[in-house]
Amino acid sequence: MMFKIIIIWFWRRKISISLLASGIILVGLWSWAYLETSQKYPQSYKSANSVDEAVEDSNQSQSYRNLFVLQKLISDANRVLSSHQNRARSVKRNLLSPSTRTNIASKDSSGSAVVVKEASAQTLSLVARRKKAPVVGESLFFEEERLRILENQQRAKNSAMEDIQMIDEEARTLTSEERQIQYEHELQRMGVPVIAGIGPETGKAPKERLVHLDLKGAPAKITFLKQLLTMLKTLGATGLLIEYEDMFPFEGPLANLSATNAYKKEELKDFLETCALHGFTIMPLVQTFGHLEYALKLQEFSAMREIPESPQSICPSRKESMDFLEELLRQVIEFHLQFVNESTTTLKMTHIHIGCDEVYRIAECSLCRVKLKDQIFLDHVMAMAHFIRSHWQQLNVLIWDDMLRPMSLTKLQTSLIGNYVQPMIWVYTTDIYASISPTLWERYAQVFSTVWAASAFKGAWGESLMIPPLQRHLENNIRWLAVMNKEGGRFSKGFQGLVLTGWQRYDHFAILCELLPAAIPSLITTLSTVSKGYFSTNPKDNGLLKVLQCYFHPDSRRSGHPWIELHNNSHHSQLFSSCSYLGSQFYQFSLRLYDKLAEIQMYLHHVQDKSAWMSTYNLRHNFSSILIVKAKTEQTQLFLQELITLSKEAEQLLYHIYDKYTIGEFVEQHIYPTILALQTNLANATALSQARHWPRRPLPIAQAMYDLQMLADAPKTIVHDTIH
């Protein structure tokens, strides 16, 4: 009976008894762990008596090094630096130091074995204790768990690089054809154009890689251009094609050719000396036939025009024209050659470009119309080349090739133009052969021993763009690489090089194309590609990442996201929107401005053009719903304030790059027209909101429609407002 009572008592208190038993067991385990720790870590260990220096064998040394790394990670994670850990690190550094081992061996030659043996024993004892024991004051179980967590974190950090190494190892086992297929697949993932025959094993970089600086009407500050030189050098550029036009500091009889904000000679001297420090080749471009608007627009030079109403091209049959062009060339060439001849610089100048493209008006004046157009062109080009070679024998003469394209082989060979100039073949589209057919390549090869090519990184896909379409420019450059590889063998001396042009205006009277800082992403992408001969899909090998400062994660198989993504026929790429580089702030500003202008244009289109209450009909008859008009235009004032703020931001960002005239032109060209449209929208809304009484229908018909004979019968009642 008593036994049953005891069982019932225990059963009713089973939970309390279980908790009590668990507590006793935990106290026992804690006591055991404490006693074990106290026995294995006496006070002498906590004070960390110095250990004699010795040399461990290779396996023990490696084990100790790995243990130290893990202990350091634990210390960083818990932010606790115990005194015994600091002293242990000091011991490790002494043990691993070659100089320390040398000193130990030289201190006691007679007892060296004993010293080494004793030190090794103490070191092994220390390592053994550190392998078994937790950090003082921490539980063994929690310590092991922290170790596992930290090891997993370290593996996660290295996973991306391990993927790349695995990809590289797999690539070595693939055939050449398989590697090319894999390469083209990566290009497609990135949105980079795939061009047959261009890849890591077939790509070949041009011998010369020049970047075109078009300075006409928008002179970038020398401080910005000098920063740009460093970037260009890093990406593989070998020189510059510099087109000054009215930005050159002319003097004497040509002084009025210079714009009032042209460069000073001291500024250009500073810039050219910096070019010399980078080892760049300099090639000035001086137009000598067409595109002479900057000179012929002036009254004092207007008599040299081919036709009076157009300053586009010069009459080559007038003596004053030749005198003018010779003086133009002399001032530009001699200014640059003074830096070549100085022994303190390494500036190289072996070519001069005399333009001669797009000569739209030729053989039209009374002196020229008696000759054939082709003959006039060839005679003038050779006269200019003869003048240059007779005064500066070290210079080769280049011209643009477009005026030569329609000429026959016989005419080109008979003129001997191949002995005077080298053509620079320019095509900025994505189909080179559409402009330069295989037949024309063969014709050029029979006339010229060598040629140049010209691609574009901006100023070629629209005369008023704000941001260049990066993918199109990249495809243009890659296609040129393929064409140069294929057609270079036709010429006895091959291709001399490739020039990446960046036009600032289509001609002297045109508005601005994309500003240089907004085109930096296009420039560095195309230049890095041209310098390698192909677009490298490996982020460790692509020159782009040498000039970008960004938090970058290499491509990973698990993530599935390439390190660069180019959108089809677009200017936008996330890589350039999030990284820092020369001009990055203005590029990112241009993206925001582009999106905001597109948003406002859509807004105005719906509020005005597609509106049933603010159309031109409503405005002519002053007939609309005031409440709806107010509702539709309530965002107009907000958009106005946003554009004014963006104008001020543009001025701040461009202040260190351009002068106030270029900044003002940019704002007036891209922002001011939309501000005017918004102001007009507000004015129209105000006018429509004034009425308080409206006439009965039908509304009168506008008289202007009858004046234009758009309607047959004149109305009895008309309104005399003009249709806008």
C-alpha cells in the first residue's frame, strides 16, 4: 500500500522531479568542465610565460598557422582580444621568422640541440592545448559552433572566385571551337554584339589606337582633358587625333578665326606636355577643303567661298585661298612640332590630317566649273600634300576617304594620289561593307600601300543626342576589328591603325552632340575592346575594371547575372550607373535628365495633344471645362520646379569641365525648350480658366479655314482668330 502511495506521489510530481534531475545533471557537467579547464590551464598559462624560440617541423608549423587564423577570426567576431592571444601571436611570428631561427642557431653552438628540443616540446604542448581547449571563459560547445559558422562564412566569400577558377580549368580542356561557342554565349548573356571571327584566339589589336578629340565650339577644360589622358593610357590608347577648328589660338592675319573662348597657347602647351609624358602620338586635324564654315562665315574671308551663299567649302582655284590654307597649316603644324623637337619631351607627331571630307559644293564657281569635280578634288589634295611634304618631310598626310569612293581605279592611279596621302576610311554604322564594298577595298589596295580606319564612340547616331547608344558604338568598333583582320592583307603595309572618333557637332552651325563626360562609358568600353582586339568576358582580364571604382562581384554560375549588361540599342548599363569614374556624375545625371524629359513630354502629349479640353480647338474658341483644365495641369508647376533644379545641377556638375558658354548651350538645348512648353501649358490653362459664360452651339467656324480654301462656303458668322 505504501509503495503505491509513493508511486502515485512521484507520478503527480513527475515534471518537478524531471526538472530537478536535469538541473543536477547540468550542474554536474558544468563542474566537470570547470575542473577540467582549471587543471589544463593553470595560472602560469594565463600569464603566458615566454617560450624559447625554435623551429617546428613543416606539418606542425602548418597546423599552428591554421589554428592561429581560426583564433583570429573568433577574436574579430567576438571583439575580445585576450592577453594570452596577443602573446601567442607574438610567439608565432618569432617562430616563423627566418632571422629568429638564424639568431637561435648562432647563440649557442654547443647546446643548440637542447635549446631546439626544449623549445619544440614547449611549442607542441602549447599547440596541443590550443587544439583541445576553448577560449577562456567560453563554453567548449559554443566555441565549436562559432568555429563552424566562421568557416562557412569564409567558404561563402571564396565561392565566387572558386567558380571562376573552375570555369578557367574547364576552358583549358575545351577545343578551340568549343571555347569560341562558349565565348559567344557569354557575349549574348551580356548583350555584347557577337561578330564572327572575333574572339580571344582570333582577335588582333590595331597597331595604332587613337582617340579623336573634337574641340570645336565646346572646349573642355585642360584640367579635365589631362585627367582623361591617364584613363586613355590605362585602356591602351597610343595617341590623339585633335581637331581644334576655332578653338586654336591663331595669330597674325588669322587671329579672327579663333573664338573668343579659344584655348590660350599656355594651356595647349601644358596639355601637349602631358601628352608627351604619357608617350602619346599627336595628329592634328586641319580642314582644308570642306567644313570651313568657321572661317568662311566671316566677312573678311567670305570672298574665298565656292558659292556666295554657303561658307561650307572653299574655292581651290583662287590664289588667296591657297595662301590662306598654307598659313592655316603652318601655324598649327609649327606649334605642335616645337614640342617634338624639344629634347625634354617625348611627344611624337608623324602625321597631319587635312580633312577633305563631305565637300558638298565643288566645281560651281566661275573659276572651277570648267573642270571636272573629281579632278579639282584630286589636284587640290595633292597641292596641299605637296606643300606639307616640301616643308615638313617627316610628316605623312591623311585625308578622309569618302570623296574617293565614287572615283574609278583608272582616275585614282593616273593621279598618283597614292604617293601623296593615306586615306582614313570612316564608317560609323554597324555594317561596314554596306559603305565599303569588297570591290572598293580591292580598288583602294591597288592605289594605296596602307590605310587607316575610323570608328566612333559618340556623335554618330544622332545630331542632338544627350547620351550615345553604347551597344551600337561597341558593335561598330568590333565590326571594324573583323574588317581590319580580313582586309588588312590586301595592302602591302596593312592597316596603320584605328581612330575612335567622338564628334561634338555635325558641322560648325549644328548644335551640340553628346558631351564628352556623358560619352565616357562608350569611350572606355570601345577603347578597351579595341586595345585587346576583342571584348573580354573575363572581368579579371577586361580593362574596363581598371578605370572603374565600384563594389564589384565577379560573375558566378549560381547567381546567373553577368558583370556587365548592355541593353539593345540603348545608352544605359547598370555597371556605369553604379560605379565611379571620370565624368560618372554627369553621366548618371544625364540618365536622370533623359528620363525626366521623357516623362514630361509624355505628360504634355496627354494633356495637350490628346486632350479633349486643352486642344488647339478649345484654345481658339476659349471653350472648355475649367475644373478639368485645372485637374489636368496641376502637375505642370511641379515639373517646372524640377527642371529648374536640374538646370542648376547641370551647371554645378559641368563647372569643372566646360566654360559657361558650353554649359549655357547645353541647358538651352536640352532643358529650356521643355520649360517653355510647360510655361505655355500653364498660360493656356490660365486663358481657358478666365471664362465664366460660354456661347450656345454650334460654335463659329474659324475664318482662316476659308482663307486657305479648306471649306467651300463662307460662314454667316465667323471668328477671326488665326489658327496656330
